[in-house]
Amino acid sequence: MPCCPTNKVKSLELPVLNDNIKFTSQIGYCPYCLSLDMYKGCPHGCKYCFAQTDHLVLPGIGVGLKDTVSMFSFDKTIRYIQGDTKLKHNHLAEYIHRKQPFHIGGMSDPFPFGIENRVHHTLAFIKAVGEYPCIWSTKNPPAAPEYLTEIERGNHIFQFSCIGLPEYDSRVELIEPGLPRVGVRFENLTELKKASKKIILRLQPFIPFIWNYDNLNKFFDKVSGVVDGVSIEFLKKPVPEPWKDFSKVMGFDINKFFVDSPCIDMGQDKVFDTRYRYEMLKLLKKMIHERGMEFYAAENYFRSMSDGPACCGVSEKDDEVFQSKLTYCLNTMLFKAKKEGSFCWDDIEKAMPEELKKGKWVSGFRADLAKLTIKQVLKRRYQTNKSNSFSPGKMFCDLKAKRVNGKLHYFYVEKDFNKGFDLYLEQYDKDYGNSILKDAKVI
């Protein structure tokens, strides 16, 4: 049975930190944002990584890390699951009681290559969590028998993050230098499919520079027998990040590209032009659906193109154990509007349980918001449509704000991207160094 090659270093002592279970700042729009990480730090050294930038070397691993890798304890988390009455019953405890699925691996891979296979920290969690539903994000899917046995006993959905295959572009493995070869990881994924409830391919980030039309078709042919769905998000350029190593691997200055090309500023990030992303997502969705897979747009602006409101790939068709979700959130409301025409604040407030209305906003991003309740923050965002990027009308392309009887409503109106753009896709596709849209006869 395939598994990742073992590292030559026999032992590794890692510091242990307190549990980090939390609702993330995505609690305003994500149905599944009850999050935790197994590790702090990551050995994979991906050149585009948004979670870490300045990497140091951990002896025996041979790949860059931000500081020394640490492990997060999960003792308190398990006590929550077991209903320990000595713990404070807050909105976090309430949603664990309701079996809101954990999303694991948002900031650090739960199966870090060269580390997990020696300390088995995540394996211990899988054993301890039992049948509690978990959604995993990883670039290094586990396939050793002891992992598969425990995963099969529980309720686990896996998102496998992948940017491409080296047979299509040799730069792929240079971009993600700290991982086993992609072929090995795909073999592991095939084994993991037998034990997990569902497999979602996270084509994140989607990097147009390393693809062409023919290779995209070959790639989706290859994965269609293994994964149930595909989630896609374009490469974003963090404004302060120099990306020197990434540019060196790619063979051109990516920083300059995002400055000179017709890209969009979104707060701290620069993103590919709106119409380019829209046309590319339409093409990718068509390719994915033709092969019988589900499609999910992890781009907030184009969320309505997805087959469901959760970009992690959980849908209404999945097992009941995964259906405990945040029904008030904006992603869910977007799909309500898509089906019924519109929504307003009353719909959000009605769907929000009392425990969350009283709960404090996630701290760590803005101190002023951390003083408010979740309800207060969401209402503030809902009512400022013009300037707030988190308001429904700004976050999703297909929502239009309109006051009805004095109340702000958001109506679902499909965006027409063929009007109001000075950009010609043919020139833009040329600027990317490939011709995906041209070869697909989109332009």
C-alpha cells in the first residue's frame, strides 16, 4: 500500500501549545468555520504560502519553516466533545454539542511531511475524535494502514490541495519543494478514498501560468475517478509579500506582473481581473461537470457559480452527520436568494441561534470588533453596502441591494460580464503567457 517516504531522522521532540479550536473570522459567511489546527508551522515551504513567509530551517527536515514547528494540544477539544460539565458552556461548546464539523488544516497542514509520520500527533486526534465529523485540508494525504483504519471508523471528508502535475509543468514541484512527489501523493489519495466519506480536490491556488487547455483536460480526466468534486481559487498576490523565491522558480517577476497587468486590488491582495476569472471559472466548471464531478468556486465573488454554498465541498447530498452548519451565514443566504429571489437582515437574525447572537466576535484581526458580539458585527456589515467589502452586495457579484419598505434587501440578479469592460480577453490571455481561453474557443 502506497505511503509517503519516511524521513531518515528517527525522532523529533516538538513543543506542545494549548488547544486552538475557534470559530474563524469567516463566521460571517462560511457554513463550516469551526476550525482547529494540529500544528503551528509547516515544512512544505510552498513559494506562494499565505500563512508563512520568513522560513527558517528545522534540522532533519531540510525544508524551510516559520520558527520551529509546534503541536497544538487537543485535550480540551475532546473534553468538549465528551460534554465535560466543568468546561464553560459558551457558543463554542454549544456548536460542538451540535456536532458542527471541525475544519482542520486552515493555517498549517495536519499531515506535515517528515513530521507526522514520526510523532503521529494527528493520528492520535483521529483516534480520540471518534465519529465526530471532520473536514480536512491537506497536501499530503495519509495512506498508512493505521491511519486508514481509524479514518474508516469515523466521519471524515478530505480536501486534497494540488496545483498541478510535473509532467505538465516541471515548475510544480519547485513551487512546493517540501512535499513527496505528486505521483506518490495521488497514489495515497486513491487509498484514502476507500476510507473517507468524500474527496474534494482543492485546485488552490489555481495558477494559470502553469496550465494550458489540453493539460487541464488531461488533468481532470485523471482525477475524475478519484475525487468527488473540485474547489477552485485563483492565485492572489499579498501586497507586502516580495515573492522573490516564487518569481525565481517561475522564471519571471510575478510582482511586476500583478502591477503591470489589469489586476484588481482587494484590500491586502491583488487578484486577477474580474472578467478573466469569470470566464475561466465558467470553462473549468464545464470541464468538471462533463466528468461527473461537483464544482465549487472558492472565490467569494463568484460563489453563486458553485454547486453548493460551502467551498469545502460539503453539500446537501452528503451524510446527515455533516449537515450541522451555520444556516444564517451569507453563503447560505446567497443560495436562498438564488432560489427564492432575495433575503434581508430579518432572515439572517431568524436563522442565528441565541448562543451565537451572544457570542463574542473572533479576536486577533481587529481589536475593536473583538469587543462586539457576532450579531453586532454581522449587522454592521450587512447595513454598510457601499464601503464594506464584507457586505453581501460587495462580496457576491450576483446580489443587488434595494430598500423595500425601509428595509435593505439583497436580490439575486445574475451579473452580465459582457458589458462595461474595456479589457479584451484575447490580449489578457496573451499577457498570461498561455492561451487557455483561446484554445477553448472562449475568445
